[in-house]
Amino acid sequence: MIFPRARTRPGLDSGTMVRLHMLSGGHHTVNPTPQGERAGEAFFIGKIMKGPCSVCGKPEYCKQLCKTHYFRQWRKEDAKRPHLTCTIEGCERPLKTRGWCSVHAQRYWKFGDPLKRLRKANGEGWISRDGYPMQTVDGKERLTHVLVAEKALGKPLPAGAAVHHWDENRSNNDPSNLLICPSNAYHRLIHQRMKAFDSCGNANWRKCYFCQQYSDPKLMESNGHGFKHTECRREATRAKAKKRKEATYVHL
């Protein structure tokens, strides 16, 4: 048989009688050696003949190697190849994507800026999960804004005291931006009044538990667990009773 567009590889006798086997996906196999000797098989992909892997005899993927052995060799050669470094100034990590290393690329995907970081530089402390800067003092982890407040006060904070940031920026620990509160309850009250003022312009108004709208506390009712409009409470009670009644009918 003659295959005018087939190309033989070195080591294969082009004059040998071959048997063409149709394989799935349009692949053809040519066996110039007795059946069963896999090392002597040649493989057709489309109309271009490829030989067997020089290591295991499987169909060739590239450079006389199967897909498994090709990528194994590629990884070894890639490790020896000189790599480019990150384009960020001062970073010498290997180049990963978009001209950045893996660290700066992850910062870009998370925050939209490859230079943004939650962790501070060495010796400057770190940022907690809550967003507060922290430092290690005498082997203990301390909040930076507490250290600044104690330094301004001249002594340790009283028991139960809390420090409030006026601009609500937890990273701004300038002494003029900090307020020492006598308790956490007072600290929460400050935040509550600030939210009310930003939402409705009146720091004394409260938010309804059901409709989430601010109103005068004199027009609302409270049971010690927040403020609510009377009509909102009644409507919620009716809806709850209706839902319980429907569930009872379905159960029966």
C-alpha cells in the first residue's frame, strides 16, 4: 500500500508492509512490525504519521515523547531556564502573569491594586483580621491605637475602656483622631448616633427593627431590644400568624 502524504520517522522501514487500523476519532495506526510489539508501532494523527514515545511506546505527543513524558521533561527544563522577575520595583520574585509575581497578581485580583497589602512592612507590625494595626510589645500582641492612647494619656487605659476612631478609619491612629470611651456601651452609642446622623440628619432618631427606617423614638415603642413602629410590629405579627396557620393546614 502507498501513503503519499505519510511521513516516516528515522528508524522505520518505509518499504515494510504496513497494516492500517482505523481508530476512534480519525486516528490510524500503522504496524510495520508483528502485532503486539508496541515499540515498533507508528501512529497517524490525521494524515501526519507520528512515531511512538521513545520512553514508554505510547503515541507521540511532541519531540518523540508521549504527553506524560513530554511535560515531565518540560518542567525539568523550565526549572533550569533563567526566569524574569516581577516588574514591581524592589520585588525579585519570579514572573507569573501580567508582568507580576504570584503575590502581586493575587493582590490585584483581590483588591484591584497590586501594591495594596493588608500586612505592613517588617518591623511595623501587622493588620489584624478586623482591620486594626497591631504590634508586639514585650512579647505581647497589642492594638496600635490602644498604645497611642495610653502614650497620650500617660498611663494604661482603665479596665473596660475602649478607643474610638473619629473618622472610622481603623488605620488612622493619629492622637487627634482617637477618643477614649469609658466603656464599650458608650463606644457603641457613639457609632449608633453617627449612623443615625448620616442616614437622617438627626442623631437622636432610632431605626425601626422591621422597616429599617429612622423615626423619632417618641413615635416608636421599645421593649429593651430595639425600637419599632407599632404598625410594623402588628403587621409582622399578622404575617407570622398567617404563616403558622398555613403550615398547620398543610400538616393536617
